[in-house]
Amino acid sequence: MTLGIIGGMGPMATAVFYEKIVGITDASRDQDHIDTIIYSCPQIPDRTSFFLGRSTEDPYPKILELARRLEDQKVSAISIPCITAAYFEKALAEDISVPVYNGIRETAAILAGKGVKYAGIMATDGSIKNRLIANALIDSGITPVEPDKDYQAVVTDIIYNDVKAGRSNDLTKLYKVAEHLADKGAQAYILGCTELSVLAHGKKLDGFFIDILDTLAEVSVRACGKNTKTEI
């Protein structure tokens, strides 16, 4: 079985995602790993800018083009390591026959299984607007907790001005937002943007953080018929 990845949103997030896949696959030799086709396409228009009306460049045509290319290459599953792009999941389900994964619903289910009743969301403005994570939490019986406007601006700053720009590896701002969400009742914090996954990669975070990219990596491995070393 072969995994297809539509990446480049952003490029480092795609690299981190593949590293996570390799790291959690229960393998003792090269041949035990998943055959993977990665299309890293940084030229896909910015998803948040489109959703907020700041740009008229629709990301979907390019995403669909890559999905169809992967479908033609007979992949068994497609994963998209960009949470904001999960908005296009329903359209992709209608336009291609290959299952597409984003890890959002599975993350909500994990939190529900751990007894979380209130979960804080750290995500792009586009994801917040589209309520993709919030709706998945509600469906799992969890109340979503979103940052107030000023703190959402901090999340945006981390994503675009720090991680995407390659300027900072500091967790201070992330913890600032987490503290704010805790004050609003959050028992756990969702890293709901893959740029936040890049920031957190290789670090031990203080507090109950759950990274959707970790969930997506596990889902992707299992979708291709392989076992993982651990369960999230």
C-alpha cells in the first residue's frame, strides 16, 4: 500500500510530518516502511487568505490536481498536513475515490477518550472561521475554547511571522496563549496548525498539548496497513 501526501503548506511542516511517519512506523528494516509519494507544492495559494477574503486565489484547484495525480498513481490513502486545507475534505471526497485524511476527528475522539470536556484550539484564522476543529470537538461531546481576538493575533504571529518566516523557535508565545485558554476553562490544548507542530517538534511541552499532526501520522500509517510503535 502506498501513502500519498499533498504537502508544501508549508514545506517544513511536510518534512516534519514525514519524519513523524517514519518515526512511529513499527519497522525493523527499510522494507517495513510505507511506500510514500510526496508532492510538496509551496505555490498552493494561502488557505487562510482565501477564506478571509484577502485573496481571490482559490487553493482547491491545485490541491485537486495533486490529489488526482496521486489517485492515478494508485495510492491507497492521501494525507494533507495542513489543517486549514481540511476544509476541502468534502469536495475531495466527491472528486476522487481515494480516502483523504486530516486527523481532526481522530484528535477529538482521543480527547474525548481521555475525559476532556473543554479543549483549547490554536489554529489559523481560516480554521477558526471555518470551525473545522470546533465542530469535531462538539461532535465528540467536547466544548471548544477559542482564543480571544488579541490572543488569536498571537497565534497568527507565531504561525506567519515566526515559523513560516523561520525566525523563532521560542515557546514563550505558545505558552502565553495556552495560559489564556486555561483561564477560559481549557483542560487541553490542540496544536491545530502544522506550523505549530513544527514549533513543538522535538520539544517536551509543559501541559496537556495534543498535536493533530501526530494524530494524522498515526492515522496515515494505519490506513496503509502498518502498525505504529505507540498509540497517541
